[in-house]
Amino acid sequence: MFKKTFLMMQACGALTFSCIAFAEASADDNTIELQALEVQGRALSYYKEDETNLVTKTNTSIDNTPQSVQVVTKTLIEDQAARQITDLYRSISGLSQYQPATVTLRGFMQDEILYDGLKGDPFGDFSIPQLFTIEQVQVLKGPSGAVYGAGEPGGVINYVTKKPTYEQQNTLQVTAGNKDFLSGSIESSGPANEEASQRYRVGIYSDGQDSYRNNVEEENQIIDLGYAWDIDQDNTLTVQYTDIHQYLSGARLRGIPTDDDGNFLADTSWNNNEKSDYQELDAQVFQMRLDHSINDWLESNVALRYFENTENQKYHEVVGLLDSDSDGVIDTTQRQYRDQVRSRKGITLAGNLIAELGDHTVLLGSDYFHEKNSFLYYRASKTADGVSNLSLTDPVYGQDNVSDYTMHLKTDETTTSDRLGVYAQDQWQITDKLNLLSGIRIDRYEESYQDHMSSEGEKQYNDTGYTARFGGSYQLNDTWKPYASVSTGFVPQDAADQQSSVGGPFDPEASHQVEVGVRSYWLNNKLNVNLAAYRIIRENILQEDPNDSDMLVAIGKVRSKGIELDVMADITPRWVANVSYAYNDTVVKEANDGIQYADGDRFANTPYHQLGAWTRYDFPSLASSIALGSDYVSGQINRQGQKVKPYSVYDLSWQTHWQDWKFQVNVKNLFDKEYAVSGFTDKIGSFVGERRRVYVSAAYQF
């Protein structure tokens, strides 16, 4: 299992020696002494970001942004030893896990993400994004259609990738943990010439691990390259390339069936997959951006992102539950075997013109997104096709020979999408205290759908969407900074979902949000408290029919409302805290065709309460720190109304520095709690939270 991991670590070692030699040579030529800078207040200095361009596509102070936005900084990611995005959910209010690779945000499932503000997710539909190449995680809450086009109304997640740096930075890191976890990485970034007008970045990462779930092993390899060139004082070109490989045996990993009260019907190590099942992802990304300063009041940027990925999945899926001994207790599952290949290729091209016109900052822009998706799907169902049942209480794996299954072609389709958007935005600083933001966008969507199993030929769909946003922020004083906004969203239904064979055609989705909030600073800026309240209406949402997994249904209207509270505090110069709380109430207000969903009207996987906390205490005399994290999620329901129990888990971290070394120990799920993070259906069950994991890492900077 670890063969590839060790090979990648050997490559890391070779790169380490070359980087040391390069760094020493550079040090001989240019020795620079830097004065020590003492910074007090870790929370507001390192955990808080004051500015972002996610909300407006211009560099804008978050305090002047009339919509809720959260930024998880590099320091917070490192302090929590976050390896993948699931490790950071506690630090983002209103965000919780829906499925392993998707989240709930402000009450709605959200699975489309951005990289540096561009579409093109290399991790596909079922792979969890890794954080090795990520500098920051930014989350814009609520509809983002006025700047990014079609998207879920709960918000959008944007990953800011690591870029080449002006100063030399070299890091070698090795991490080991229980369940045979082992990872190694090397990162080198800095000037490629004496003037630092050309810069580079090289990153290599590899890991391997076992799991608490039966038959599961995981491997990840990432190669990340970057080059930046200051062509002249007015032009900077940045080019990046990333190669990703992920392999999970015993997967696609699903949940464990529960009873109506949320109790697991099997041990949490149970898995419906055989050891020979797997999920494999191969992806490549190429990205390029040119920033151009036209004059002292006008600038532009043009960006291109190309990606392609292939997900191969061969796995067993639970499709039936049996009481084999008629004692009234479900003890056996009926399964399907699924052989699926998903491949995607896409390109995004975006351009923006930003003008500083006195009190107005005007943005004019356009983006184009082209994507081609192919999906090939064979399956064998239950014992009739040779797929054996699997006990929940005493599973016996390896009963079947997959080659003996009777496979049936279920899906063979290709979808091609083209999306063109044009948008305009004005940020008007009316006074020193009052700022207004207005924006509109028009999107044209065209999709072609080809069912290769049908003789009907290619089908064409198109639509036009209009979105807008209006808001304002006001600085009452140095303490209180309230804001308010109204925003809309639009999402066309996928062409494949418009087919009569799955229940189509369906009207496009539409959404709008009203949000009010206040940002406040207390105790001489040692305490930052952000409070937001929102109400979202979303219409024509497609969901899997709870009575027929091969069909879709449209929920007529869903309303989400809630409040979010985010606190960052420097309690003392040594003691900091970061707390995020969210209350959300998402219900079905109108259901088409009399369909009732999940407990009458409550929406699935939308906890009423979430509370995440991270607190750290430093010991300067020991160059060490200790930190404690906690995550509480209240009760939920799955798509069929079964309960998902509330849970609380705790993490512990210790960190120390010695010369150029940083040593860190992280214990996740400190008390080894068994719990479910979310639910799906009665057959697939609830998704199991990770059991106790212990990681020990050593990082060397040179």
C-alpha cells in the first residue's frame, strides 16, 4: 500500500537536498538580517483576515462588505493540522457535512466550489478536497449569482491556492499516525532570479493510511508546480499546474443503516464494500492569470483554468434491508454491484476591468465556462444477478467473484455545458462611513444531452438567468459596523435531469436572500464579534424521490432562516479563542404533487444548532503551545425522516518549536466517540464520523 508513498518521499528527499544547496547559495550572495517583530494577539493577527476579493472580485475590506464572508487562514489550517476540508467544518459557521464530499451551508446541500474564483473542481463528485495546495479557505454565505453566476443559495466555497513567493520558503514535513498513517511532503518557493521578478513553487505530497471501516485503505499523491513572472512594473503572469491521484480501496464509502431513532444497526467498522472495491481519481489542472495595470485608476485581469479528471468506481451499494430470522430486527442487507466511470473536462476563461472613479469602484467582467461530462454505468442487482447478501451483525466478505455477476448497462450518457456570463458592479463610498454595493449579472446557459442507449439523438436545452445584489455597510463608530443586503440566485436544471425517464422536465431553480448583520470590535480590538441573520427562499429544488431512487422530484418552495455568530478573541497575549455558532431552520413550505419530505416539512441534514470552538494557549518560555477544539452538531433527520443523533467531539493539539523545526501532535476525536455526521436514506444509512486519530508530525524549514 505504501510503495507509492515511499517513492514520493524519496523524491521529496532528493528535492530537499537541491533546495538546501540553492538556499545556501542564495544566502552566500545576499545575506539579509531581519529585525525580530513581536506580534501580540494571535487570533486577530493570524486567524482573522481583514480583506478579501471573493465577495466583489476587488480587494475590499471585509468590514465594508454587505454580506457574510468567512476566511480560514493558513495559520489556523496549520494549527489544526487540517489535511482535508472536513477538518475545518467547525471553524465555518453554518457549514456541516451532508455526504462525505458535500456539505450543508445555510440549510442547502452545496457541492460546487471555486479555485481562485474560477470554476473547475478537480476532485469531482465524490472525492474530498485535500488542502496541501491551499493557502486559504474562503466562504461567501448566501447567493453569489451577481458575481459568479449559477450556484447554490447557501453560499460558495473558494479555495485560494498557494502561489510562488518573493522570499525563499522551504519546508520538509513528515507525519505518522495510528491506523498506519504515513505522509511526507516537500515545498519550496522563492525567487528564480536575483531581482525576484521570476519566482517558482514546487510541492510534492504523498500519504497512505488504513481505516476504522472494514476493507478501507487510502492513498493520496499531489504534485503542485507554479511560476510567476513580473514582466514589467505593470504586468504579472502566474502559471500553475497540479496533478492529483487518489485511491481508496473498499470504497465508494457509504453509511451504516440505522433504526428510526438513529441507532446503528451494525458496528461502526461495518462496510457494505468488499476489499476489491475501489474508488480512484486522477486529475490534472492548469491555471494561468495575467494582471495588468493600465494606469493609476484602471486595471484588468484575465484568468484561464483547465481541468480534467476521471473517477473510476467499482463498489457495492445497499439496496434492501432484510429481517432474515423474522425476529423484528433488520440484520441483513441486499446489495447491488456498481461499475461506474465518470470523466470530466472543462475550461474557464474570465476577464475583469476595475476602475477607481473617485468615490466609485466599478467592475465590468465576463466569464465563460465549458464542460463535458461522460458517465458510463453498469450494475448487477441482488442475488438474482449473483450479488450475495451481507449480514449487518456478522459480515462475511469475499463470498462472490465479481466476474460471475450478471452486469446490466444502466447509463451511458454525455452532457456538454456552455455558460456565458456578463456582469457589472459598483461600490460607492458615499461618505467615510457609508458604502453601497450594487451588481447585476446576465447568464446564458446551453446544454446538450446525449443518451447513447436511446435512438432519440442529442437533446438541446438552454436558458437565461438574471441575478442581482444590493447592499450597504455603515460604520457607526469604531465598535459597531452594521450591514444589510438583498441577493438573488439562479440555477438551471441539468440536461440529464430534464428527461422524462427521471421525472422531467423541471423549471429552473430560483432563490433570493435577505441578510442583516453587524461586525463589532471590543476591548481595544482584542475581541471581534460578527453576527448575521438571514432568510432564503429557494424554489424548484430537485431531490431523489424517496419512493424510487431512479426518479427525481421537485420541491416547490423551501425556506431557510437563521443566525450566525462568529467570535475571535485574544483573551490574553498568550490565550486565544475562535468560536462559531449557527442556528438554522430549513423547511419545505410547498411540495409539488403532494410530496411530503422528511418529517412533514423539515429539510434533511440541516441541524438546528452548530457550535465549533478552537482555543490555544502559548508557553513562550518553552516555545510551545497547547490547543483544544470542539465541535457540536444538534440532531438532524435523513431524507426519509429517520433521526440522526446530535454529537460532540473534541480535538487536542500540542506544538513546539526548536531551532528550524516544528513538532506537532494532534489527537482528533479525543474520546473516541462513535457518531454519525449526517444521514441519507434508511438503506444507505448514516455517514459515520471518524474515530480517534493521532498524528505526530515534524516540519523542518530551511
